[in-house]
Amino acid sequence: MSNALSAATLVSFGPLEITETALTACGISVALAFVSWWATRPRAKPAGWLQTAAEAVVTVMEDAIAAAAPAHRRLLLPFIGSLWLFLVVANLVGLVPGLDSPTRDLSLTAALAIAVFFSVHWFGIRELGLKAYLKHYLSPSPILLPFHLVSEVTRTIALAIRLFGNMMSLEMAALLVLMVAGFLAPVPLLMLHVVEALVQAYIFGMLALIYIAGSLQSQERRRQQEE
């Protein structure tokens, strides 16, 4: 089992290293892209079970996004939906013999948290423009600027560490139970892993959604007040 903080390096090209985490994450991304293409490609026949399942998943995610940001569900669905799908598969891939969940590696969870950090600002700037968006860091007083910046950094760090810590502790707990009880209780252990993996994926995606929706809605309220 690779170290949680620094995954095993598989291939090195000078300073560039391809780790087990990076390879697994790329494999998951390619697999999800292929399944998405296969499920959504045009068909002359009635929709099959895969397309029906894909439509149901998209509908559920769209409803969840609409609950937090009803005016922006179409805008946020591609990013938040992709984040949820990736995390579900990434969290569950550890159940495959010989593979580790890439989300038990701090480098991957940090990368996902940084992607969320930039997405918050990207969606805000896209909706309001750069000048109008940056104004909210000086509102209601320029004195609060350092506090706004610290808040942005700390919640990004917390987002990365929360997912990493929960997935790492889950795998450690599973390992300890197997060491003590052997394989006498594998089914409850697997069920616990599945449930926890789904919960952690949902929480991470929902926090990302709340951060983005909060930024968009606060800017909309400020713009309405100015008008």
C-alpha cells in the first residue's frame, strides 16, 4: 500500500513523475468520459438501460443543484455533476483488489479543492464581470479584505483535508478490522466502505456547490440593491 501523503512513483521523466494516484485518476476520468459518450450517443432504437440510468443520475444531480442555486442549475451542472461522478468512482475504486482510492492521497484532494477554489471565482467573474466581482472583497468595508482572503484560503485547505482524512481513516479502519477479525465479517465492512464513500463524495460536491452558489447569490443581491 502506497504512502498516503506521497503515492508511489511508477514512471519518472526527469522532474516529471507519474504516480499511482495520477494514473488511477486519469483512468477514472477516461472511463467516465467513455461511459458518458456511450450513454448519450444518438440511437435510432428506444433508450436502453444505460441511457435511462444516465438520465436518472443527471436528473437527480440537477435537482440537488436546483435546491441550492435554482437560477444557475444549468450553468453549474457540468462542473458539479462531473465532480460528483468522479468522486463516487474514485472513492469506490479502492474496493477493487490491487487498487487504492486516489482520494486517500492528499495531493489529489488538494487538486480538487484548488479546482473548486478557482471555479468559485470563475463563475462569479463570468456572471458579473471582473470589476464587479472583485468589489465584493471590499464590501462592506475595505478593512475586511484580509479576512475575506483568509476565509478563501482556509476553506480550500479544509475542503482538501476533510476528504483526505475521511477516506484515509476509512481505509485504516477497514484494515484494522480485517487484521483483528480476519475475513469473518467482510460484507458489513464492504457496505460501510460503500456508504461512507458515497457520503464523502456527496459532501465534497455539496460544499463546492454551496461555495459557488453563495458567491453568485451574494453578488446578485448586491447588484439588485444597487439598481
